[in-house]
Amino acid sequence: MINEDLQALELELQAAKEKWTRLDEKKKLLSDRLKKAEAELVEFEDTMDTYEKARILLQQSAEYARKQAKQQMETLVTNALQYVFGPLISFEIELEEHGSRAVAEMFVVSDYEGVKVKTKPQDSRGGGVVDIVTLALRVALMETTQPRQAGPLLLDEPGKHVSGEYTHYLYEFLKSLATMFGRQIVMITHNQHLTESGDKAFMVTIRDGLSELQELTSS
């Protein structure tokens, strides 16, 4: 009788351990999904913040300055999109007067065999387009705002959603930005191809709790 009770308890214990293991795995999975969702939320908020700053700049400018800023933004973002994705894509800003203030709406225009499709950036061809629009708008804000903002352009994982086949074009675009505006670019990336675009690249690792810096390239 005692042996039977012990066997029953051991079975219950084993079942409880297996259940705990399943729940622990589920908890880790949910935790990973939560972290990913939080990172995506931060990225989305950052993107929306860039669009909002561009809208505010356009809304608060006088009419002539507004038209100039609109043209500069359209040109720079279109150049960025075409540099990376080819000539059949462009960027447009539509300004409408609502009462005493101007409201700006931004669109990506794609040419599909002569048929132009106009969408909001976030509704266009994947996250890579949003990445390039956001990057180019940030540069446009730095170069358009008066007085011109000084200092380097700081980028955290630029083009994270850009497909591998377009990475080389993003590489070339970043180099052209630095040359065109005479502005230093400081970039954090896990993309090995993008590290090759820099005059200098360093890899940061952690050993025994301490960060170590290793130079990868030098001009």
C-alpha cells in the first residue's frame, strides 16, 4: 500500500514537473514576443515622431519657405528611395489649407508598368521603404531647419528592414549622404555589409562583464 502511494506521488510529481517545464517554455516564448513587440513599438513611435516633426516644420513655415521645404524633402526622400530601390518609386507631400494652417500628408508613389499607385509610407512595399523614408526625412530635417543643425548624423540599425539585395545600394546612399552634406555619420549596425561603408568600423563585445572594442577596418 505504501509502495503504491509512493508510486502515485512520483507520477504526480513527474507530471507536475512536465507541466512546469511546458509553462516555463511558454513563459519564455511570451517574454520574447513581448520584448519584440516593445522594440517594434519604440521603432514605430520613433518613425511617427520623425513624420510629425516634418509636418510641424511644414505647417509652421511661411508659404514661400513651406514650398521650398516641401520641395527639398520630396527631392531628398525621392533620391533616397530611387538610390536604393530603383527609378520607379518617388515621394510626394500634399499640402492642404485647413482653416488658417497647412496640413501635410506624405505619400510613396510606385510605378507598376505605367500605373501609379499612391500609398502612405507605412502602407507601401514593406518595412524597407519606411526605413529609407524615415532616414531621408531625418536628414532633410537636419539640413532644412534654420539654423542648420550641427553635429554628426547618428543612426541606430539603419535599413533594418531593407532586403539583402538592396543593402549595397543603402551602403552607397549613406556614403553619398556624408559626401553631399559634409556630415559625419556614426552608425550602430549588426549588418556586416554596412560596416564596410565606414571609413572606420569597430566591433564591441563583452567579456567577463567588460566591453571590449576591436577595430575592424581603417582607411
